[in-house]
Amino acid sequence: MATAYKINIAPDNTGLWGMQQSDHAARTATELLQKDLDKHHVFFNQEGFHDHISHHILALYGTGASAEDIRKAFVENESYQRPAMKPRKNLFEELQDWDKAKQRLGKEQYYSDWLLFFEHEIQRLGGWQKTLAEYMFKEDERSQDMLIRMYAGFLHPLIQLMYGVEWDQPAIVAMALAQACVHRDDMGSFLLAAEETARKSARMPMPRIADLLEAAAGNEKLRASPHLDDGNKIRDGVLARARDEAVECAGRVRVAPDELAEKTAEMFNTAIYEASAAALHPGKDPKYEFFLMHHVTSAPIFVTLNKQDWIATEHKVRMLEWKIRMDIVQYVARGSPKLSAEKIAKYVPKDEGLSPHRRLPVTPLQTKQIQITGLSDDGHVIKLWRAVGVGRKLSKPYEDRDWLQVKGDKLWDQIAHLIVDSVEAPGPRWVRNAGFEEAWKDTPKI
């Protein structure tokens, strides 16, 4: 049984793809996830780069990888992780006092203390659901602060939470809450201002998300706000130079409670469209944009949250609205790369025949059976592939909607090819800031 301190993965617990796994793979995943929990810090370096091992293992496990491939992935990424720090004696008791706890927020040296604290809280409160209800959905100062930090660090705390909730693992939920606590709350003022703008504006139908992206790209001040030399292109670029414009655009995001399911599908489909179109640059090999890719890999959490009947609909709506607003501001921050479904449709895959050496995992509703083999990865590739499979299945019932950007098996298969071609092409694995011409200088020409 999984507890706040102990991982336990079963062969029939494979996440949203719903695949059956082997006992051997389940035992291997359990062993390695426990080792990651006990032995590693949340950041693998002093610059705040995230440990992705738990995501990597569960994404592989959930797409049918063998025990051998799961162990290989762990070994490849274990060597550069920072060791876990010992929690300070009894500090977790101090963290129950919000006024004192606030002094420990946004500081990575307290990760192990926050982790121990949330492990204790999950045990004390009687489960991860009640702990999230207390620390994310209580509608007090503390829970709002936690919710904001979930969207920090390029959505990594949210991604960590996704794997904990989807796999029903209290210990991974504790890791996500602790991770959120050691991130800064840079996005808080933007998210709350956009929310207030939406609340004050006249109640009108929300534009299509794709239209909001187009409107953002068409606003000269917004489009020019990020500079390639900005350290953080959202904080130091978009929000420093065009905050009012960003708030106004994001304030047009308004999801009605009865639209929750459909808007979740629209968000997911548009994120895949955005990232896939941005991966195509004239005259260059395809490369997915590193930051936009995270807006795809984080999207499955909203499918899982919508299934939680203990979470009030208004909280689900709020989290979805925040995600859409983050999608918009991240798109602008990456230089507003040109988007079009036609660009994806016209892409000519490197290997139309899907030869055996470059197969990918079977996804729900995929028309061709393929699977990744022999690819060195830190987890980002398989997370992207898994998320696209979830998004494909989620989009299927909405093929008649005009907001659907990626539709039809042919276009979905194009994206399957595009992902593989992108990660197999020479040069850097990912491009960063795809809307800037300079970002493509190290990507080989076709």
C-alpha cells in the first residue's frame, strides 16, 4: 500500500493510458521511485534545474516500457542528481505556523524540511486528498500562495503533482507540495490581476484560445516585450515591458462551470498545436520549443483533476483558467512563433514507413503501432509523447468543434512523426525561444 513515505505501484496502475503492465515492471518502478524519493534533492544543480526521475519512470511505465528500459533510464540520469539534504530537527513543526513558514518559502535549502512536513501532514490529515484540500483549495492566504507556486518553475511543481495524483501516490504528492514551496511566486501578481480583469469585464463568450494567441502575437508591444538576452523572458520581458497588455489579453480567459470539460480539451489540443507548429522553422530540421513543450506535458493533470469529485468545480475552473493564461504568456515570451495547422499538415516526415528502428509506444486512438527504442532521454521526450497520446484521445469527441486545431488521424500521425524527427535530428535536442531567428542558429539546415 502506498503511503506518505512509501511508493507502491501496481501492474494495473498505469495512469491515463490505462495499459496493463508486468509485475516485474511494477516492482522496478516502485524500487526506483522510492530511491529517488529517499536519495535525491529536488534540483540537480545550483541553478534550479529539476530532478525529472519520478516523471520519467512513470511516463515510461505508463506507456508500456519494460523493467529493463525503466532501469536503464534511471541509471542514465542518476549520476548527476544532487543528494538529498537531511531535514533540520523539528523544523517541520515550525512550518505549521504560517507566519513562520513564510520565511522558508522560495528557498531550495528547505526542500527536505518541506517534504518531511507534507509527509507528516498527509499522514495526520488522513490522505493526500485532504492535504490538497487544506493546502491548495481552502481559499485562505496559505492555500492561494501554494496554488500560485504550483505554476512557478515552468510548471514543474504542477507536473510533479500530476504524477502523484494520477498514480495515487501520497509520497509524490508530498514531493510536489514541497517543490512548490521552494519556488518563487513570480507569477502571482499577473495571475491574480488577469483574474480580476476577467471578473470585472462584461460576461461575453471567451474567444478561442488559438485566437487569443493570435491576438497576443498581433499586439506590437506584447510581441516585442521579450528580448533574447532577458534572464527570465516572462518576468524580465513580457511582465516588465508589457504587463498591462498581457493582463488584458489573459483577462479575456473566462471558463464557465458547464464548459469545464470542453475547455479542458481545447486547452490541451491548442497546447499541442502551439508546440508542434512552433517546432517547424523554414529551412531547418524540426525542433520542439523547450518551454512550450512543458505546457503540453503538464496538460494531463487537468484531465485527472476533473475526475476528482472531492474538488469543487470552481477550483477546477480556476486552475484551468490559470493554465490557459500561462499558455498565452509563455507563447509571447518565446517570441510568438508563427502558428498554423497547415504548416503541420505540409510537413514531410523523415521516415513515412515507420521502420522498426524508430517505433514509438502505441497511444490511444493511434492508427499506426510504433515505439521509442535506443533513445537517450532525461524524461522530456517520453513525457511529451505520453501527453500527446492523452490529448489525442481527449480531442476525439470534439472533432466537429471549430476550436479544434489538431483533428483527424492524418494530422495526429504527422505530429507523431514530428516528435520523433525532432528528437532524432542532429543538433540540440530542443530549441529555446523558437520565435527568435537567432534561436535556430545551431539547428542544422534541411
